[in-house]
Amino acid sequence: AGGVGVSGSYFGNTGSGFVMDDVVCTGSEASIMECWHQTTHNCAAREAAGVICEEDAATTTTPRPAADDHKVTLVGGSSVTEGNVYIDGRPVCDDFWSQNDAIVICKMLGFVGGTPTVQSHFGTVRTNFGMDNVLCDGTESTILDCPHDTSHNCGQNEGAGVKCTQVWLMGGHEGNVFINSQPVCDDFWDQSDALVVCRMLGYSGGIPKSGSHFGTVSTNYAMDDVFCTGSEASLLECPHSTSHNCEANEGAGVICFNDAEITTGLDEVNITNNERFQWIFDDWGNKDKPVKNRLN
């Protein structure tokens, strides 16, 4: 087995949080961390090192992947949740790239959903595209199941990408809500918002909690003023603000459940307010457009 070194961010631009620079290996080391290197750097996003690994068929005992075991890689993003999409080392063209395509890719990578990016959002890509005109409906288990072309008419600025969504609760089925490790503010947080979050996590329903019910949170909020209808597949599809005016004690939370489970407190859920805003309800008890009336 061996490999060919490539440079100049050959597989697409990266973030600038480099962990190693000036690496000098002899080739005998068992780990790249054993090679002489610097932990400081003077590098830009276009200076990432890469490799193309080669396998010696005569000597290797590593089983090859099955024909339907395709590797998905996100390249050029600032974290593992985003980047231009590569399938088996080849980029995907952004023609007809949509929300459904992003959902399939992100679920293949273990996330609950995602949003699409186009025009090589995370840096230019190579032109050996593996797929073009991808048309997923969002239910496929792999991007290869989606209708697509294997020929293309795309250039290096037409790479398809994704921003995947990672949702987790501190406590399993209940807790403060975090989107990609950032909390959600509880302004206007209600039953519809909780329903969307819990369905993303595989539950059938949920109870909203506010006021950092499960403990104070950091103040690097990802979302504020969330207004779901309850029909959305992802919290990111709901109208919301990415700026906020929230403190550590204003984290939104949920208690998720399945229909077969016996839950308590459903008639005690108060979705009318937090300390700063009033809701206006119509005669049927449904939430109307909220008006931000200061109470303090």
C-alpha cells in the first residue's frame, strides 16, 4: 500500500484551523504525529495537504467495500457538518441540487437533516464529477438511489454542498435543544416548535419547555424567535432569526414522547409567554401573529 501526496487544497479549500505545518516524515513512522512538525502555521485555506491512497492488491488483506458501500465526504467546511459533497472521491454537480438531496446526504452521514449549498460554496472542486442532475425525493437511504446522470456539463464552480443539522438534547428524550452544538432561544417557543424537534429525533410528539428548564446554556445561540407550524421536517425550515437578545437562562427545551407512551403534564404546558413577550390568541385558542409587547 502507498499513496501520492497532493497540495494546494487539491480536494477543495479548507478552514484555516490547521493543526500541523512543515511536516517532515521519513516514511518509517507509524503515525504522522511521530513526524517532525510545527503546531503553529502561516497557512491559508488554499494550502491544505492531501493524499490519494493506493492499495496493493497482491499484499493487502483488507476487504474491499461492497458495490453499494459508497463513501460520502464533505470537503472545505469549517466543521464536519458542512462542505462540498464528494461521492467516492468525486464531486457532485449542483444542477437541480435541492433540499431533498441535502437531506439524503446528511442522513447518510448520521445527521438528522440539512440544507443545500450550490456554486462550490466551500471552495472550487475538481471537474471529475461523479453525479449530475440529482433528483432525490428525500426518502432514499443513499444518494445513489436518487435519479441522476453520470455524465455532466459542469465546471469547478458548480460543486454541490450541504450544511447538515445535528440536533441533540441534554438527557436523551428530554433536555435543552442544541442545533450543531448551539442552543436555541425560548422566545416564542411553543408546542409546534417542540413537535418539529421531537420528530427530527424520531419521536411522535413533544412538550415545550422554556427558561433553560434543564439548566443554563451558553449564549452563542443559533436560533431565536422560532415560528414553526408543526408541519416542517426540520427546525431550520421554520421562520426564525439567527441574531438574538437572549441570556443563559433562556434556553428552549423539549420533553419528547411517542404516542404509545403515557405522558404527564400535557394540560400544564404553558406556551403563552416568557418573561419579555405577550402572545395574542384568537377566539379559537390558536396562536396568532405575536406582538412584542414589552412587559418590563
